[in-house]
Amino acid sequence: MQQMTVILDEEKVRNSNEIFPYEEMLNAIDKMCDEAGLEKKSKNTFVPKKGEDSLGVLLCALSYFKDNADWALKYMKEWTIIDDNGEPEDVIAVLKESSPEVFYGLD
């Protein structure tokens, strides 16, 4: 089963001057994933909702985060997609290679 894991760097968020507290950021990620067709499996892991196209939902979530949630990218410690074979893909590394402009100014 395909799944996506999103882990924020809690220490980095808590030591920043962000307007939103860590817990609100987690809630926002939960909401974005839900809107993209993912359901929460565990604290940081999301899976496609039943009846949803797995790959399509994951791509939708990737696109949404990349285009609308730069605050999340700034504080992501880990963002992984695991395919049906159990192979993990480091989304942050892929995006830094394919779309480095997404990360400009986020440090």
C-alpha cells in the first residue's frame, strides 16, 4: 500500500518566530492531506482513502504542498512516499533536485 510520511522538525518550529504553533501546523498538514484524498494512518503517516487512485492522490498532495505550503516545506524534517513494494522515496531530495527554486529563501 502506498503511503506518505510527513514529519516536521518540532525543535526548529518551536525555536522559530512563526505565527503558528507546532500543533497548529500539524493540524494544517492533516487538513491538507484530507483535502487531497489522504486519511491519517498514524501520527505522521497518511494513506489514500478507500476508492481513491493511490498515485493520483499522492501526486495531488505533493503538488499542493509544493505550491501552497512553503511554511511546511521550511520545517519538514522528513517527507517520504512509500510505494507498493515498500520502497521509500525521499520527496525533499527529489524536489531539491528537480525544483530547487521551491526551497529558495526557506532556510
